[in-house]
Amino acid sequence: MRTFANVQELKAAVGEKFGPTEWRTVTQDQVNLFADATDDHQWIHVDVERAKEGPFGGTIAHGYLSLSLLPSFMFSMVKVEGIAMGVNYGLNKVRFPRPIMVGARIRAVGELTDVKGTPAGYLSNLKMTIEIEGEKRPACIAETLSLYVPAE
């Protein structure tokens, strides 16, 4: 975890890399809960028996499930103090190069690529990569945008 006293310290860290985070295992229960939350019950995610005969040899996590884990990974890498709040502002380029098999372990690394002032606060771009243990290609690469609103 890297803690910054304020946004100016964060801005000075542009170009730095953070992580990796701790490994975490993707479970079938987690995938099923995500399917329920998003109404995406495609068999490659939730039908364990059918998925054994499918293209991946087992169930896989939703790409958007991996994307939804980014805030958790980010919170374990970077903390900015001296702000009123930080909000998810959006994403730029997002890719899912490799599916995550249920039971696989994943972790994330980040690279701070930009911090710029805006009328609403400071907008940071943290390029996040979710790695899969034992795989060369990552599960997800996304440019995450966070808006940091300075404390009054």
C-alpha cells in the first residue's frame, strides 16, 4: 500500500508502478453471485457440468466480474489523504485478453499514467492489469479514472 499525503504527492508519482496485490482465488460462488446481480447466466459461467465440455474446459468468470474487482485491488495499492472524497470517474481502454478459470488465482498491478487538474478536482489515470497465476497473458487491462476532490 502506498499512501500519499495529498493529490500533489500523487501527481509527483506519475510513471510509478504499484503492486502486485495479494493473490485471490476466483470461486464459483463469486461467479454465481455476479451472474445473479447482472442477470448474465450464460452457461460458460454458471453451468459447471456443461462447461466441462465447452471451449474452456470449465466455468470462467465474467469479464465484467474481473473489471468489478478493480476498486478493491486499487484500494490495496494506493491511498490518497487530504481529500474530501475520491470517486470512480470511468474507464478508458478496457480489454480482456484471457478468461479467468474458476479456481484460478489472480492479482493486480497498477501504473499511474496521469494526474491532471479539472474544475471538479484531480483526475488520475491508473492503468490496472489483472494477472492470472501461471499465465503469460493477463485477464484484464483497464485504464481506470478516479476523481479526487480536495478537502476544503
